[in-house]
Amino acid sequence: MSNNSFIGTVLGNFVSYIVNPALLLLFAAAFLVFVYGLVKFIAKTNFSGQVDTDGKKQIWWGIAGMFIMVSAWAVIMLIRNTIGPGSF
């Protein structure tokens, strides 16, 4: 087994078993923050036009977190496809 294929295998396993599940878990957490903020925003909004600023903040943080996780996944896939799909 050559050194390059060993490194590719190790990197592939690392991405498959550690990075991808971590990104999925963090994306799910950001989605839950988004949904919690949305529920809080809707529940505390009254008919006089006052809105819940904490709910708005949580919605934006949830969106930002999901965007960061999708961007991280895209960068990993870009690097993976640039190096070569057979590498890992």
C-alpha cells in the first residue's frame, strides 16, 4: 500500500466518520435555534405591532449557523473534488 493511498484512506475515514456527522449535528442545532426563535417570535408578537427582539435574534443566529455549516460542507466538498474523488 502506498503512502498516498493510506493518507487518502485516513482522510476519507476522518471526513466520513467525524467531520460529516459533526457538521450534521451542528446544522441540526442551528436549525433548532432557528425554530425556537421562530416559535418565540410568533408567540410574543402582539397585534399592536410590537415584536419580540430576542426571537428575531435567535432566528438570525439560526440562519447564520445553518449558512456557516452549509458553507463548511461546500468547502470540504470543493477540496475533496479538487484533490480527486478517489483520494477520500
